[in-house]
Amino acid sequence: MSYVLQRKILLVFILIIFSGLVNTCISKNTSIDAAKNCYVQKQGQDEFVLFIVDFSNSMTEKLHGTKKINMLLDTMQELLPKLPENIRVGLRVYGHKNNLLIPGSGCKASSLIVPMSKGSSAAIQQALFSLKPTGLTPITYSLKQAVNCDFAGIPGKKRIILLTDGGENCDESPCDYVMELQKTRQDIYIDVIAFNIYDQDANNQLKCTALVTSGKFYSANTAAELMKSLSNSLNISKEVQGMILTH
């Protein structure tokens, strides 16, 4: 066999191996769009989660001898470092400011403090400890801001974890809002944690907000139940006892 023929055979053999490696790589990271006869890059498997946390004035009230806000902060401080790596987490709060000189400002007091990203636990924890409960409870406005602003341009399923110690008090209905939202959007799920809420109308509104979006409704009245509710919502741990309401 001539030297030239040997080189040609070797080259063909190398090309076959290389082609196989490329196809293996493509099959793992792409799918085939048959209609367009091309490879389509698969979307990442990251989950987008936005905490919406109540910093209204009622969070300064005591529960079992401890201010509710302190109970929340202690729970989040323990929970945040345990977040799964594939979750992009952000923080929006409401009720953290209340300018009495500007009428209606309390019902617009909702801010995205930490955008959704990986490794945001430390930033969220720092932000939570820097805020003070002082204002109203603009739940519906906060949900609208999350849907229209915070989730803008984000593909796939998105989840809100709403933690509140009271119902809407800005003359809106979160239940009515999500029922209208479901007509055009089914990519957003809302888990609601009702923290020490005994008002039946408020609980009904919040339960509706969760269940209409295929989310879960949790009721928490102790630190253990608060941890259990948050952990279940994030699929982190099943070690702490709590009470879950799904009906």
C-alpha cells in the first residue's frame, strides 16, 4: 500500500471519529426543528423564582413574643444558603416606605430590590436586613410589577413566592387580577404564604391567587411553619413540621 493511500485512509478515519463526536455533542445540547431542518439550542433548565415579601407596618407586631419581621429574617437567613444552584432568585418587597406627604404613594411602594440571578442569596439576605416595615400592603400592584417588569423577556416557567401577613389594602383584588391574567398567561405560578392571617376574606383572596395560577397556598403561624412553608415551596427540605392548606 502506498504512503499516499495510507494517509488518505487515516484522514477518512479521523473525520469519521470527529463527526461522531460532533453529533454526540449536538444531541446533548440541541433539538431538531424538523419544520426548519435545523438544530435549535435548548433553553437552560434554570428556574426563575421571585420572592415578594411583605414589609408593611403590621410586620412589626409580635407573634409568640417575637416581632414577625424578626421571625421572617431569621427564617430567611437559615433558608437562603440552602437554595438549589439551578434557581435564579430575586427579591421584590412592598410596604417598605410610606410617604405621607404624597397621597397614594403607599399603594405604589413596591420595589425590585434584587433581580433574579444565580448566587443571589447573600444579596437578598443583606437587602432584607436593611429594610424596615412601615407602609401598606399593595399586593396586586406588586404582582403587576412582577409580571410586567421583573419577568419581562424571561422564557419558560416562572414562579412567585408571595409572603404576606395581611390581605390587600389598596382597593384592588389579587384574585381578580390573576383570574384575568390567566386568560393570556399560564407561565407564571404563585405560591402564597399567609403568615399569621386569621381574616377569612383575606385568606380567601390569597388562596384564590395561588390556586388560580396552579400554585400552592400555605398557612404559617409559627417559625417552624414558616420554615416548612418556604422549604416546601422551594423543594428544599422536609425536616421541619408545618401546616399546608391546598383546598
